[in-house]
Amino acid sequence: MRVGISSLVAFKEDIENVMFFAQNNGFSHVNIFVSEPHFSLFKDRTYFKQLRRLAQNLGLLISLKAPAFTQNLSSIDNDIGRIAVKYYERIINIASILDSDKVIIRAGMVFYPEKLHPKETFQVTISRLIHILEKAKDNGIKLLIENYPYDFDMIRDIDDMLLIKKYLRKIAFAFNIPHLFALKRKNFDINKINYVDVDCFIMGPPPSPYHVPYNIRELENVIALYYDVVKIRRKELILASVRKDLILRIKSLISEK
Amino acid sequence: MNYIIGVSTSVFPSLDIDLLEVIEKIFMHGFNSVEIICSYPKFKPSQIDKNLRERIRKLAAQLNIKLLLHAPFYSINIADHNREIREFSVREIIDTIILGHDIEASIVTVHAGLCFLPCKLMYRETMRILMDSLSLIVETAENVDIKLALEIRASEFDIGKPLELLYIISEINSKHLGITFDTVQAQLLGDPIKVYSLVKKYCLNIHVRDSRKGMEEMLAIGEGDIGFSSLLTEMKNNGFNGPFILEMNNLERAIKSKKEILKLLS
């Protein structure tokens, strides 16, 4: 099974450094965390081509992760929606230059005005996702939606994935294990994962690999959940954390099992 | 003493309301101020046309209603590391200030910014970005003589803790920049009186609502755990006579709270 890392592991460093770290520690893949100033979407084409060459020389694959902290595909404000679409389009273009195979996105966030207009919110989200999916397909890139644990997130668990799949049959998912763990679902039927197209799993400290502080005491429980999932589906794994030592610890804990 | 006691448009939770009707309605219920939450889909500042602006201004002046605005805050982050988001956010707030000028509003409440992972890992750089954005915004506010009030925010994803706001105010150093104190946000931070004591010098506006401890609710005074009697006494002793904006989730709660607030301030 292939194991990659998120470039988040060296947020204050260049992507080049993450690539060397990945190669030295036996990772097959770097998932670039698209967030300024760590990774800018506004650099020129030459820079991205250099990154692609370096990854090829080191034998690494590249994918992109768009965290979308503020960009909101589900906003019923067209200006906000347009910014989110433009952001993902730009990321897909860069993914194409980098020869990436996939882009991981956040489906959207449902705030108070969206809650008051659920039908419109769902419609605009689907129509924007269709547009981005087509753009990704034209560029030979697989678009993956990642689950998030927050109340306002559009895609939180497998039921949400199944619902959106009714409208976007070709959509695939990046399944974030600590995010699922953070939902604290009881009597949760993990077998439902068989009905969604999971392309990769994301592992890191709870409640979220994209959050500090994190809860290190729960890490073993998250790994246990990962093993429950892996009994059903085996897919590529991406490790994500802001700490290199923690990434290596998770890697070794997973290898031990 | 004459107090300025108003309501937030949060008391009309459907957001599907006519602003002119709102002004008339709150006047009928004896309020002398209203804070308009500028949010899509109905009250996005750039979409409020000249004619409506003029009608709002005239009606508020005729009924002697003091107008305040709350700048947009959903998917808005003036401290964002992403240039497009940041520029959009600054533009939305500047649009709100211009709307404020056109309708003769006195105060615009603004959220200082959001603090997600990039902010947490690069806090200093984030604050520098925030200062750049705020300088532009404050310059506009100074030009049209509107006061900006940064709201106290307790969430870990918000910039807006009392010490952060005091730092921002000292750095920006403008007479047009102050603070909106929110009673529930203050309770989430600890003891509301202690929080108020920290920021009272810069307090331009108070959001009044009650909540149970550890919760973020929009209850009437007395329905939650905030000790309003001592808090309002502290405000009164500080010479603050409003605006007290009742930020409840329905008009009945605001009407009930107005009676209570007047009783406690008397």
C-alpha cells in the first residue's frame, strides 16, 4: 500500500524540503497543502515545472489539497461562490502543470443564510461541483471531496457522501479518518464505505490534521478506527500533521500493526 | 439619563425582511436604534441601491432612530493569507462603510478576522496582514467620519480576544476605531465584568444578549447566566449610555430585555 505525506509537515518551509523529507523517509507521494505562504497559487509556470521535475527525479507523486478555510462552494452569495470556483479552477490548472493525479477539495460550508435556504444552497453547491468536476476531467485530474467534522460542513460522514453521489455519480472521496473520529458517531456502520468511491485515506492527529492544538491522547483510537476501515477497503494513505516526528510516529504505529 | 437602546436585525431571524418596515416596527416598540446585519441574500451592502439608501436615511431621521451597521462576516476574512479572499473581504467592509455614510449610520461593527491553521502557525505574519487590511478600512472610515468597532470574539477561530483588540487599536491609533463588547462572547471568555474592564475605554457599542455558561445563545436578559445587574452598573458607572443593541433571536425577547435593561440602569 502506498503511503504519502501532506506538505503541511513543513508549513514554514519550501515544498522542495518536504520532497526530500518524503524521499528520505520512504514515502511515495507528497500531497501539497495549498495555503499561502507555504504554497502560492500565484507563482509562475517555471516554478511549478521545476517542482514537477524534482518530484520526478526523486520518484515521488504529487497531489494537491485545497483546504478552503474561507472559500465556500456552498455560499448563496454569488460573489463568494465565484471566488471559490476560481480558486479551485486555478488549483486544477496548477495540478495539471505539476502532473498531479488528484486534487482534494472541501465541498462547502453551510452558514446561517445557507441554512435558511437549503434547496438553493444544495443546488448551487451541486452546480459548482459539476463545473469543477468537468474542469478536472478535462485536465485528466481526479477530484476528491474530503469529509470535515464541523457542524457547518456539507460533507461530514458517509451518509453525506452517499447523498451527494446521487447527484454527482462520478465523484470520489478522500476519506479523512480523524475527521470521522471527531464526529463521535455511535453505532456507526463502517460497512457503508463500500458504497462510495474512496480514492485515499487521510490520517493524522484528532480532531483534525489541519488544526492546532491537537489531541495526541486519542491518536491510538484514531489508528484503531483506521484499521476497522482498512479491513473493508485498502487504499492509498496520506499522513498529515504539522509535526515531522508525529508523522514518523504514525507511520511506525501503522507499520507495527 | 437618556439611553440609546436598540435591536439587532437578528430579532428577525428569517432575514427576509423589509428594512423600512423594520425601522417603523422597532420605533413602534419604543426602541431608538437599530443595528442592521449586512448579510446576503437581502442586505449585501453593494446591492442596496441609491433610492433605498435615501429612503432608509430619511425614515430613520424622521423617527429619530440611530442607525448602526454590522459588516458582513460569513466567508469574510480581512486577515486571510489568500490575496483574493482578503481583497474581497476588505471591499465588502468598505462597501458597508459607504452604505453607513449614505444612510447616516454612526457605527460599523466589524470582525477582526479569522484564525485558522495558517494564522495559528504564522500569527505575527497574520497580524501584519490584518493591520494592512485594517489601515485601508480605517482610512475609509475616517474619510466619511464613521466609527469602526471591532467585535470581541471568543472562538478559537477568531481574532478578537480583548488583548488582541487592544493591541490592534494601539497599533492603528485612530480615533475612529473602537470596540463592540458582546455580553455572550465575554461570558465565553470568562467573567464578563473583567472582560469589560479591560476594554471599556474603547467601547463604542454593546451587544446585549444572555446565554447559559459555555453556550452561545441569543436569550433575553434573565434567561441565561450573565449577571446583568452588576455588568450594567459597571457600564453606567463608566458613563456609557449606549448604544445597547439587543441581539436576541426574536423581537419578543428584545422587548422583554428592554424593560429589564431600563430597570437595571435606573
